[in-house]
Amino acid sequence: MIIFLAGTNKGKLGEINSFLLDQKISASLPPAQINVEENGSTYHQNAYLKAMAYWNEYKVPILSDDSGLELEDFPDLLGLQTANFRTDLDNSFDKCNAILEVFKNSNKNFVQSRIALFRSVLCFKPNKDEVYFFEGQIQGVISKAILGDGGFGYDPIFIPKQFVEIGQTLAQLSEWKSKNSHRAKSLKEFSQFLKNYSIKKSETV
């Protein structure tokens, strides 16, 4: 069984399929991206909006993800609007630098001023009638510099709380991230759910 990932993020696709190896299900990118107005007030709502849009277009099982980086001292900067942060910048490296600039004038100590949280909400819509949600999150701090070349997005500036003392970011912790990131946690829930769920072809249209 093939399911479509709502979107075109190859990094997310790779993470998702790594959790589906023993499920006889794999995710793929859809033939074309759909522009979805993500105007929900929660990650759950935005994930649902994306899943519905792709379901209405393709009529196959859809998995969508809405995730965000939340900054305790700057709650309105990212969060639900993480994907829309500094759209004038062309790449994630520049966006990471832009976030680091925000923290430059903080008078608090390193950990207190840079508390952050990564959150992931998956929405699985297997057919026209059903919808399921799975959530994961990890706490950490924002680094003082871009560190590592693994992962994608804001991984090079996010230090999980377990690694604050040694200062390693998700971009330097590929193996740890694959099992413990916010998306890994939501995918573990999704994978566990699939073990007891059967997608009936008769219900998909």
C-alpha cells in the first residue's frame, strides 16, 4: 500500500519511510504539490487542512505533518508560522542565521534565554471517513552558532536538552535524531497504530 505525503519535503519523506520498513506500507511524494492555506490555530488543524486538501485531490491515503520550532522568549516568532519565517531568505542556512541574530542581545544566561521546543503533529487520513493524529515533541535550546551538516531545516541550531552540556545539535546527532526527534516520536505512534489497522480499499474512495 502506498500513501502520499502531503507536501514535497524529501527530508520528511525519508524519515517517515524509515519507520514504515516493516509495515508493508511506504510513503511517496504526490505527483504535484497543492497550495494549502494553513490558517488553523493549532498544529492539529493545519495538519488536517493539508491532509484534507490532498485527499480531495488524489483520493488515496494521505499522511500530513505540521511541525514547528517554538522559542520560549519569542513565542510569536515561529511556532505555527515556522514555515513562513523570513520567506525572503532562500535557504535554511540563512534562516538559521536569522534566528541566531534574534538572540544576540539577550542578557540571560545561555540555557535560560534560549529554551526551545520542536513539535510534530501527523495527520493520517486513510479514507473519506477516518482521520487520526499523532504527536511528538522534544525540548532543548538554541545554539550560539550553526553546528553540523546533517538533517535539514533548523537542526543545526537546535540542541536537545540531553546534549546541552556538550553542545551538540540535531545536525550532529543523526543516529540519535532518527530515534528520538519530535517527528520520530510521532512516527513511532503512527507505526504502532498501523500494526493494528488495516486500510480497506473499499473505504478509500
